[in-house]
Amino acid sequence: MGSDCGVGVIAHLALAIGLQLLVVAATRCWWGGAFAAAAWAISRELTQAEYRWIEHHGGGLRANMPWWGGFDPIVWQKADPWLDWLVPTVFGVIIALIATQRPQRRTP
């Protein structure tokens, strides 16, 4: 793991929570916000995995990458990319669970 692993995870977490709050503000749906944040984090890391595959196995050309290149376990051997999508996803779900379990205020 690189020395900046914690910084990257914290940055991803902050962006995911911000995205979740934006979706909640627009839709009043905590689970929709959690889904949007998780989708962003997962798709970002999958894209990064594709770039790693292209760099190491595709001669620098996207055209050389098979459709499954981003899923190749060989480009997922470090903890950083796993943490960069798992931490925001788990926190988004926890936030949605907490937010949907609190009592709702009734308006008169």
C-alpha cells in the first residue's frame, strides 16, 4: 500500500458522501443517494483498473484490452483500489440505514 492510501480513501469517502447528500437533497431518498455514491465509487475504480490493465498488458492501447480487462484479478492485487470503492459503499449504506431508521417528523 502506498503512503497516501489513507488520503485517497478519505477523499473518495468525502466525495461519495457529498454525492449522496446531493441526491438526498434532490430526491429525499437516502437509498437512492447510497446507490448513486456506490455506483460512482465502483465505476471509478473499475475504470482505473482498466487503465492499469492497458498500461501493463495492453501496450498502452485501449483497443488491446479485452472486455473483461478491468475485472482481471491481476490489476486488483493491491488494497488501495478495493478500499477506494468498498469504504464509500459501506459508509453510504450505513448512512442510509441510520437515516431511514430515525423517527420521521410529522408536519401539522
